[in-house]
Amino acid sequence: MVPWASMNSRGRRRLPLNALRTFEAAARLESFKDAAEELGVSATTVSNQIRGLERDWNLLLFVRKTRQVVLTEAGQSLARVVQRAFEAIAKEIDSRVLNSRSVVSIAVGAIFGARWLTPRLSRFRRDLPRIELSVQRGNRFTGPADMPTPLAVDWGHGEWPGLEAQRLIDIRYAPVLSPALATASGGIKHATDLARLPILHQQERVEWAAWLEMAGAANVKFSDETIIEDSNMALQAAIDGQGVVLGIFPFVQGEIDAGRLIKPFEQELSPTRAYYLLTKPGARRRPEVGAICDWLAKEAAAFQSEQASSAAPSLRTTALPAPSATIEYARQSVRAEKARGSAPRRKTTATPSSTAAPPADMPPVIKSGKRRRRSSSVE
């Protein structure tokens, strides 16, 4: 008698998988004819394979009747085991092979990641279910050598040598502080009132200098300053009443709407820098990377459009009498910094910062040329 399963070279039994697949179909359908149609073979082939199993195992699996086959008790027991095994195999193939997901890493800065990307992750999973996004904390990038991921979002003028840069999101600056601090300080009515308040900022003061000049207070000198290089930490410190920070709009609009922060002045500064999507050369040719780039651009354009249609100052204290203004500034910001002078100041220092974001009219991807000094003003 032929053994039910022959042995391979390592002494392991080799199961007659083809015959077992035939048995599973015949047992499930209770018909050799129907099993043959499902498997694309003849009814004779099905019958011969079943008889081969019964002969090799010396076991009756089916009782043959005129127009029907019925499983024996042994056949029923084997059918349950074989069906579970084939279902497990099919499930594994579906999840691991047919529905395999590509993993793509992206590096983003703290404020962009927390305030823009994170709230959209559920939408990303819905729109791109075959891609698993690995979000990493990004530092400031100067070129491909210090960019560990194929994708990143960084803050700058759009010039990253050796990288492809696509403008994503424009932002605006305006001072914000907690209602408690505003009350304790006796109220904020003019930009010159900021001189008597603690100021929170990152290492550079370019945006503060430009905003003060725009507000007609270029000569204001801060005497109480704390450097906090992480944008999220600076924002939390402002919410906790530790000082005034330049709020990054529209990322902090939710804090204004919730009353955790107030925006005492209507003037908003629009920097020439913006959040950019960075990709390494050739990275977009990978279908999954190209899909993420397209998704980010689409989300950014929709975000910018929403902001443009709902733009209205959120004021919770007395604003300046000057009309609401959004002022575009370029490198003249440095001149404003010099105009402030260098008064003695008390300062403490905290920790680091990083990255990125989209505008309504998406310009084409550009390849960066001349290298500029990176700024750490915004993450």
C-alpha cells in the first residue's frame, strides 16, 4: 500500500496538497461534479483523486450514492481540519501578499506635524490604504546628505541644494498670549505694551523685529526674553501664561477660538518663507512616494483655500486702530532687527526645532540651486 504521504529528503511528510484541495471542494459542495467545475477539471479526475486518498489512507471518506456523495464521519472530521487550513492560507495570502502595504517615511517638524499632519492621518489612511506612513521628527535640512527619509517638510525660501522643493503652506505671524497674562499685565492696547511683558521666541528674532516695525514699534526693546527652540513648547508656554509668543496662523487659530490664547492686534506678518515639501532626486518615481506627494499637495491646496475663504481676524481684546494688514517682507527684516538695538535682556534657553507646509496655487516642483543659511524660526 502507498503511504498516505511520502517523506522528503529531510524526513518530513509531504502532504498530497492537490488531492486535499480536491477533497476540500468536494466535501464543501457535497458533489464531485460541482467540485470539478470549481477546480476546472473533470468529474473523473475528482473521483480518482478522492479514491487515491481513500486507498492510500485505507479510509472511506465518502459514501457514493446514485446522484449524491455523503461524507462519512471520518470524512467530516478531515473536512473540518482541511477547510480551516485552506482558509488560514487564503487569509494569509490576502493580508500579506495581495494586500501588502508599502512603508514610506516622512520627516516633519514639531509644529507642522502636530498642528497640520496629525489631524489628517485618518484621511490619509482612508485615501491611501496601501501605504503605511512612518512619521519622523525632522531636523533642519541643507541637502540630501542630512535628509534620512525620501520625503520631508521643511521651512524656508525654497532653496535646498540637491533636493526637489514644492511650496506647500504659507503662514502668518501675530503675537498671542494667555487671557490670564493679558489681565495680569493690565491689558494690551498697543504694540509698545509688549516691552513690559515676558517674550518667548526661538533663536532668531527676525520675525519679531519685522512684526514690530510693521506695527509702528520698531524701537521697542524686550527686557525679559526666553529662548525656546521647539515651537510646540513655546506655544504651550504661552498657553500656560509664561509669556507672549508669535503665533503661527492658522495653526494656532484653534487655541484662539477655544479662548486659551488671545490675539490682541489685527496686524499679521506674512513671511517670504513657507513650508515646502522636499523629496530626494528620483524619489517621486516610486509610485507610493508620488502618491503621498500628490495627496499632500491636494490637502495643502484645500487647506489654503479654506483659510482664504474664512479669513477674518479673531480679536478678544482691544486691537490697534490701524487697519488689518498682512505685510509681505523679505530680507529687510534684518534691518528691523538692527533698528531695535541691543538692550540688556534677561534670557533663558530651552530646546530644538524643525520643519514644513502648502499654498492655494501649487507652483511646480523646483530643483534648488544656490544654498542659503537655514533658519530655525519655525518648525
